[in-house]
Amino acid sequence: MGYLWVMTIGFVICLGFIGGMLMFYITSAFNYDDVSRIDMLDTEKKSKS
């Protein structure tokens, strides 16, 4: 029974590492500086203030 718990916990940890790496590489691919240049609604709010 202990063997199954160790396998389950190890599997969850491996899924966490894979999911964390996936999210890291997806978010690093986005260029957040382009958001204010492309999003016209955000630039309109800044010009009105």
C-alpha cells in the first residue's frame, strides 16, 4: 500500500514539474511590452488621464 502512495505522490510531483515548465515557457514567449502598443483601449485610458 505504501508503494502505491509513493507512486501517486511521485506522479503528482512529475506532473507539477511538467506543468510548471510548460507555463514558464508559454509566459516567457509573450512580449508584455507590446500589449500597451497594440491594445488601443489601454492607450486611450492613459491619454484621457
